[in-house]
Amino acid sequence: MGWSGSVVSVSDEVRAAVTAVPASAMGEGLRIDRRGTWFFGGEPFARKELVCLLSSRLRRSDSGGYEVLLPTESHPSPVIVEDVPFLAVEVFKSGSGRDQVLTFRTNIDQIVTLDAEHPLYLSGETDLDEPVPYLGVGNGLSARLSRPVYYELAALGEFGHVDGKEVIGLWSSGRFFVLGTTV
């Protein structure tokens, strides 16, 4: 069985999983919680392969939300995303100083190198009033850094200056990325 045969069988499995959901749960549809867990009809997906398949078809909608378009469907299905669709769960470091390269693994086993096309950025968290670190993973999608990954980055951090302010950040792919400001 070639690549296309395995895709068809996985798509058939997704369709079977979707049609097996009771009608009372259909209103909820696809949802991704803050931890990166995918749900359909209120139930978490049991197979990571299905999540990987669906995530490969995930995109931003024209309205700024999220949607999945399967190859066998003519219209995308909306996806409710509590924060961002992915979680960076592991970081790998090679080199040091300005030559350092940081590469992340997401919860769907996507490998992303921190660089100009896949930047690290901070966004305010209203509940905690603290910045939350995110990694651009491409196509307008992002991964939130898991707490252990963020702590690993904080341990690698060094002082620098950006826009006249002293900051803590790190180098990757020849660029300096800010982790936070100093007091």
C-alpha cells in the first residue's frame, strides 16, 4: 500500500469516527483545548495519527478563526481553538552564542527551527498578567511553549538590549529573540 492508500484509509477512519459520534454531541464539532488536546463531540481523539492528519489540514479562516479542510470534503469545518492549536513540548539546542540554533518539537511531532520565518513572540495573558511565549510554526499558526520548554529557554537566556531597553533573550539562527524585560 502506497502513500495514497494510507491517506485514504486514515481519511475513512476519520469519517467513521465522526459519523459514530451521537447526534446530541454533533453541535460541539472540532475543538482544541489550551493543552493542545483535540476533541470531537466533546470526546478527545484517542489516536495521535488522526490528530496529525487533521492538523496537517488546519488553516486560518478568512475571519481569523481556524478550520480544517479534508481532501474529500468541499467545505471546511470550523475548529474552536481555546488558545493556539499546538504546544511546543521539547527544545533542542546546537551551537552556542550567536551561532546557536534552537529547534522545537510540537505535540504533533512537527519540528520547527526558531528563525526569522518562525519567530518567538510574547503575548499578554489576561488571567495572570504575565507574558506567554509562542512560536510561529508557519501558515499563520502558532504553538504555545510548554512550561518546561520555557524554563529551559530561560536557563539559556542572556542579557541584551533592544530599543534601548535591557532584555533577556536568546540567539537562534543568527537572530536575537526576546524572552522578557529586566526589572
